[in-house]
Amino acid sequence: MKTKMKLMAAFKIWVAIYPSITLFLYLLSKSSLELPLYLKTLMLTLILVPWVVFVGVPFVDFIMRQLSIDINKK
């Protein structure tokens, strides 16, 4: 894989995961459930890895394709 493609993949993953992690940590902090760090991390990864793989990155790909199509029409 070329460097440009790797950078683009890293960017897409970051765009998908940053808001997801932020929202999940916010919701978890509002919860009255006090869990040890390792359980919070386990919950975070169990939810966010599939979310990012099956929803987040495909959504970012879709948006980027739409923007690319719009830019190419002009």
C-alpha cells in the first residue's frame, strides 16, 4: 500500500473514531456505574471496534465520495 493510501486510511479511521470515543466516554462518565479502568476499556473496545469497522469508516468513505463527486461536477 502506498504512503498516500495509508495516510488516507489513517485519516478516515481517526475521523470515525475520535467523535465516537469522545461521545462514549462522555456518556460513560455521566453514568452512575463506577467500573475499574480495565472494564471501561473492555466496554469501549467491544462497542467501538465494530462500530468503526462496520459503520464509522464506511460512512466517512460515503461522505468523501459524495464530496469528491460534487467537486468534480464543478
